[in-house]
Amino acid sequence: MRRAVMVILSLLAFPLFGQTADEIVSKYIKTIGGMDKISTVKSFRRTGKYTGGGGFEARVVEDKKRPNMIRQEFLLQGMIGVTAYDGRNGWKIDPFEGKKDAEPLGEAEMKKIVDDSDFEGPLVNYQAKGNKVEYAGTEPVEGTDAYKLKVTLKNGDIFYYYMDTDYFVPIKIDTKRFVRGEEREFETSLGDYKEVGGWYQPYAFETNAKGSTNKQKITIEKIELNVPLDDALFVEPPLKGRTPAPTTAPDASNLQPKKPDEQTPPATEPKKPPRTVTLSREDGEGALPKILRFAQDDAREEP
């Protein structure tokens, strides 16, 4: 009798524990709409609200375009922070640090933006992207069992995807990144999946550094598919105030000679003192937090 019970239990448990990584990924793609629907989307824009530590709020916008271009904007108190990647170069504009010109991303920022630029996420066409996906059993997420997938990206970053056992969509993602040999870990909870043009996407994100109670939330309010996005939107802009060099020499025939009274004043005339320019920055104590990333930057472990 006991043996028969064990056989029945094992049969009942098979759907939960008998999955392979490819089966789970295949069901995930089917659930969110299928490759036919996903492949018709060439660009999209997500707009929403950011809620950070202390309860302050900001607006966020993310534009993505195939194959791997991305632009993320953070709007707060009339200022717009930008982080972008054009498929080769990553850059940012950080007005919250008193900077108006674009500058290259740091190592950690660059790894993050390259990961974010994956148009459909690392599970879709993972083999073609050079990613590795392994089934790692099941693990409870807020009291409910979930399939656990270990996703190793081509660049060495590791994601643990916790997939809902009924709908096969991710409900939590643990991230491990290696920056200058140091491991950094984050946790992201996902939810509120909604259909847009046949593609189901999460509308709620909650992120924190591993072990931290300081959580940041992104609430998506609108997703637009196949938005016209020019490639220039993702390319680093030139420095402000830079005057382009003339392409040709001036035409001497159009230059009028100076009149005697317009020439250099005599040496006896006193010279005007140079104008004093004072530069000041308000990025010390009490400055706005440096948050230019769509889902995780304010959760990083920097002081």
C-alpha cells in the first residue's frame, strides 16, 4: 500500500519536477505570445513612475529598438537624466551631478545597459545569443514553488529566473554581476502582466540589492509597440557649445579693410581687466540622488 502511494505521489509531482530548461523556456515564449507576435515588434516605448527610498517619485521612459539599442530617461524636478546604448557605445547625461554633457559609462553601468539592451530578454533565442540556460530545480518564492533557471550570459553575468509553475513567466530574477572581480547581487520581483499587441509584458518591478531592505519600484503605465525611433536617439550627442571647425577658408574678396579708427587702440589707453567667471555646483550634501538606470541603479551598493 505504501509503495502504491509513493508511485501516485511521484506521478502527481512529475509536472512540477520533470521539466527541462528548454521545455520551460518554450512554454514561457508561448505564454507571452509566441515568436510570431514577438518578431513583429521592431521597437517599443515604456513610460511609468519610479518610487524610490523615502517615497519620492519620478517619471521614467525607456525606448528600445532592434537589434540592441536602448535609451532610458529619468525625469525629476525639471531635469532629465539619460543612459543609452547604440549597440556599440554606452553613454549618459547626469544633470543630478551638475553635468550637462554626455560622458562614457563606467564598467558596471556598461554591463548593466548591455544586459538591458537585449530586446526580448535573455531567454528568447538564448542559444543564438550565446547564453546558457540550465534547470536548477524548484524554489519557493513568497511561499509558492517556482521553477528555477540559471541563465549565464555570454559576458559571464548570471541570472536566476524563478518561473511561475502555472503560466511559466518570471516572477523573480536574481542577478549576479562581476565588476573588476567583485560580485554584485540584486533581486527583482516582477508582476502585473498585461497583453500589448499580442505580447504579454510585466508592468510592475521591485528591485533591491541583495540583503537590503531599500527597495525601488517601477510601475509601468503605458507600453507602445513599433514606435518610430530614429537611430540618432541612441547615439551619443556632441559636447554642448562646441563650435565646428570651418570647412573652407574665408573669401578674402569679401573682407573689408579696417578703418583707421577701428584699428588697435593706442598703448596709452588702459586695458579692461579680464572678466572673472565663477563656477559653482550644487552637488554636495543634499543633492539629488544619482539614479539614471531603469530598474536597478538606485538599488546598487554605492553610498
